[in-house]
Amino acid sequence: MKILVTVKRVVDYNVKVRVKADGSDVDVANVKMSMNPFDEIALEEAVRLKEKGLAAEVVVVTCGASVCQDVIRTAYAMGADRSILVDCPQSPEPLAVAKILRAVVERESPGLVIMGKQAIDDDCNQTGQMLAALLGWPQAVFASKVELDSAVAHVTQEIDGGLQTVAVNLPAVVTADLRLNEPRYVTLPNIMKAKKKEIETIAVADLGLDVAPRLKTLSVSEPAPRAGGVKVGSVPELLEKLRNEAKVLPERGTQ
């Protein structure tokens, strides 16, 4: 079985994000970029399934400009077998990404698609669900455990009441949660080997898809700084502040 894993290049999670002076977008100039953490977990799970003999090949795919090759090199160092870069002039929106991935899936015919549940730059949490809908495939989201049994995937999900396990027929789309696994550290020899591996590039225009943006960013701003806390001398004073300042309690005499 072939497993397809999607990866995205985002601002590294350790970097404090800054907004451009004109408020048009996030400033990524001279900022460390890396693979989206949820996608890294998805890739680790795919590699582990291959190591167990449950998959024959792991293919990674990403959408973006040529600079996205660095995350593909990281994927190679983690154990991916092959890669596809869909060259897009700008970062596509979730629906456009889902359309692109559908075209890649129809071309590659994988038995399983594993994705991060969301990207940490926009937190949309939409692409996996959209891809499953476009393909007409079953989906299992927020996976904390994945087990393959013949033509069925058993996926454990965390819910409010605890855990639930769903069974989906393959091929299917699975999105990875943080608790699915802990990604391995890439070794220097694997990093050096990854630099020599081939990256297949496909122009998005060659796929014949409409990936025009549907959304327009009006402005981007940093969150307002949090106000400092205050100490209160008694419970009645606390209740008064919650009622009059925080507005989390009803006014006196009201329900």
C-alpha cells in the first residue's frame, strides 16, 4: 500500500510571529521556517506504518513556491520515499489545496492519506475534510492512534467523554492530532542523503484547476497585550469586579 502525506512550510513554532508595519500580513523576512508540526506527526506515523510492513511507499506532497523544498528535504530525512512539489505562485487557500491534493491523489492512487489536522499559521482545520469530500472517501479526524487491519483503518479519537475508535474502509483520509506520536529526530547522515534526492515538481497550471483566492485579508494585527492582574481583599470584592468589570456575572437582582 502507498501512503500519501501532505506537508506545509510554516513559521517555526518557536518563533514569535511579527506583523508587517503596514498591517498587511505576517512578516516572514529572515524568519526561520519549518514543517508544520501536525504534518510532521502525520509523516512520522506513515513512516512507522511502513516500518511495520503495512505500507510499501511513503510519498510526501506540498504546495507552494520552490522555497518549500526545505520541508521536503526534512521529510526525506525522516524516511519518506518520494516527493511531489506542486509549484504555486502564492500560498493557496484550503479549498485550493484540497483541489490540488485531489488531483495528486487521483494520479498516485494511495491506499491512505495522512495529514496534519491543521496548520499552525492559519489554524483553518479544513483541508483534510474538504479533500475527503472531494474524493468521496471516508475520513477519520483528530487521530491519536491508527491501526491498519487489512482494508480497514481503526482510528482512535479523543472526545469530551474520553476516547472513541472508529473504523473506516480504505482508501481513506486521516488527520493527525498531537498525541498520535512523537516525531523522530533526523540524523545528520540522513540530512546529507536527503539533499541528493529528487523532487518531482508539477506546475499548478498543468493540473487545470481553479485555485484563485476566494478570501481577501483586510488587515493583520497583533493581539492586545494582557492587562496585569490585581489582588482583591475579600470574596465580595472579587464578585463585584467579576460583575462590573469582567461582566461574567449577572447584575444584582437579575437572572
